[in-house]
Amino acid sequence: MDREVIRQALYEKYIEPTKKKAEKYIGVEIEMPIVNLSKAAVDFDVVHSVTLSFINRFGFKPPGKDDDGNIYSAEDPENGDILSYDCSYNNLELSFGREKNLYNIQNRFFKYYKYLNKEFGRFNYTLTGMGINPYRKYNQNIPIPNGRYRMLFHHLASYKKYRDLPMLFHSYPEYGTFSSASQVQLDVSCEDLPLVLNTFSKLEPIKALLFSNSVLLGENEELLCCRDMFWENSTHGINPHNIGMYDYEFSSIDEILSYIESSSIYCLERADKYINFTPTRLMDYFDKQSVTGEYFDGLEYKTIKFTPRLDDIEYLRTFKFIDLTYRGTIEFRSMCCQPINDSMCIAAFHLGLMNKVKELSRLLQNDRVLYHRGYNAPELRKLLIRRGLPSFIDADNLYALAKKIIDLSYEGLSERKLNEENFLAPLYDRVRLRTNPAKNMLELKNSGVDLPDIILKYGEIEDIKSELTVSL
């Protein structure tokens, strides 16, 4: 297939949407673990009952049903909000139609959350703000029974086929059933793309310091954000250009397109069948006359051969920490689910900094606390998702740098004149106390607080401070 034709198709999918006038919309997605406080597996019949109650209460329409006829997604036809289950019925997700004001998103989120928790509470269940389901060992960690999630689970579980590769795979192919993230999408303009990707890539180590909240309790409590490892050391990470951070400084749109070309495709849909196959770099994929994959026929997996088509680009999906989407947005996806009361701090942090991206770029380029010390951004992220700081980093200077970055976000939000800077309050507390949600959880646990009480604490909602005063 002609490479220029492929490159043009990629341009139209990823670059062309960024040429529209940037409206400064915000998109927020929050995944949350469902916890059975009785220390037994989450009963999916309970989940389906709560789902029906929710869509009846809020008028959501159920466009998505699994192979058993149960609803796994439903949407508000007026504002575009979506209730769904990500990967499994142990992980509930609330996604919000695009907005220009974070308070509108928070108000709807709290309204939905309170109702859902009340309904789950009737069965001694709760939602909570943790990046790893604390009771995952009790659950049925199985995918939603539909084509997409069955294919995904099969693909992740196929890691043993790739033992000849020079990489280490973890043994948690079902991680999507018990890990929860918080993501934000922001409009971006074409001319700002290289600057945004370069700058926010350098920010990832600081985000690890502030937002880590994914601990495998009882297994690896030194790793405060194990979600990085889940993605990078799975079949998604066979091609490192599909996951993690950009270890590359972009200088042009052409270079961004070349990077996208270097990513791999691993699945598609043909005749209502989801097919997965060996992850293949995109340009190599289109050079093939045929590709061999697997699909589920309702009883077992079978082999199938198919011919690549240009519209297969629709199924190209990477899992970068910072992803350029087909909507003309940048999606920030490296953050764990946060304690429920702090849920908007992620979106606020990124929104404020997007308005100050040039200033942030200068700050990070001139930094000598983390950078210019022999480590690149991906290496620094790996160091800062751990419980202790490496010896070459001075803690006082590190947290002073983190505060400067939060201050920049504060300024960017203040210029919007919507009082959204109030959502940064938890981050100032984390810098002052030199902590993050993962560290807090471990400190509570090690001080003798029972895990059920921590689960409930991380699921609480309190009134946000009406005014935040900081010294800039």
C-alpha cells in the first residue's frame, strides 16, 4: 500500500482535527473500583441491578449491551455523560460530555456518585477512590462478555507466546479488571502540538510524585503506581512506542506523524468479529498481503487470515501517557483514580498548565533538580513512582519544584476567572505534607487503621473549600 496514502490517512485522523479553532473544552473520565465490603466477590447481578436503577433515575439511554443482554454502557442524550464498565463489572466509569467549566463536571459527578453509592450501599458495597481494587483477590477478575473486552483479555493473556522477546512480562493479564484510572482530554491546536507533547512528557515524573495511588497491597507496596508496570510490561508494551512516555523531542508535525507510523496495530473488527494478532508496526502491517489472527466464534478461538485495508487505521490505538486523539484533543492518561473528594484536581492541574505551557516549558528546561542529572524523563518517572526518593534528588528542592508547577497551574486557572483554582487545594496539601494518596494509604494501614475504614475514607465526599489562598 502506498506510504503517502497511509500517511495522509493518519494526518486526517490525528492532525486535521487540531486545526479547528480550539474551544478550550474539557473532557473527564473517572474509573472507580466497586468493593464488596463483605470480602466476597462482587456479584454482577447486583451491578446490573444498580445500573438499571441509575439509568431509570437519570434518563440515560442504554446503547451498549453485552452478549448476555446486560447493560455495560448508557448515555445521557442531552449532555453526553456516560456510565460504563471498563473491562469488567468490577470497575465503574463515569465519563462527562465536554464542558468549559470544571464545576459543572464536579456537580454532575458528585450527583451520580452519591446516588450510585447509596444504591450499592444497600448490598454492603461501595465505590472508592483507589487506583487498585483493594479487594481484588476476592473478585471474579473476568472481562465483560462482549467482543471487544473478550478480545482484549485474550490478547493480554497471550504474553506467554512472546517469551523470545527481550522484555519482562508481568503475570497480571487481567489487570484491567482491577485497576482504575482518571483521565482528562483538552483541546489542542495544531501549532502547539510539539510544544505540548514535549513539555508534558517532561512533567510526568512530577505527576508521579503528586498523583500515585495504585498499590498492590500485600504484594508490592514499594511501588506506588503499579499501573505503569501493568501497561508497559504487558503485550501492549511489545512495541514501546505504544505505551508509556515519549523519549523523543518533537520539532514538527511531520515528526509526530512519523512517531505515530512507528506504533503497532494489534486488533480490528471484520464482519462483527473482533480479531487480535501479533502487534505489528503500522507500516509493516500495510506491507503485508495477509495477516493471521484469532477470533472467538462463541465456543473457542479460531485462526483467520485477512487482508489489511486502509480503514483499519480506525483500530490503531496506543496507550501513551499523553495521547493525541482523533477528536483534536490531547488525552492525559497516566494518572490513577484519586480519592473521590479530590477527583477534579487532575483535570484542574492539566487545564491550568495547558494555559501556561510556554512558562512550564521554560521552567522544566531550566530545571536542575530532576533534569540535567544524567536521567531522562521516563527514567525519572520510574524512580518517582517508588516509595523512597533516590539519593541524588534533594527532597526540599523537589517539592519546591512541584509547588512552582502547581503555582503555574493556579495562575492559568485564575486567568479563566471561574474559581477553578480551588480544585488545586489537595495538591498544595500533598506538597506541604510530602505525600500522595498511595503514601497516605500505606501510612494509615501501617498505623493500624483497618482497610475497610481506609476504603470508606477514600470514597468520602466533603464540601470543597470555597476559597484557596496561596503565596505565589
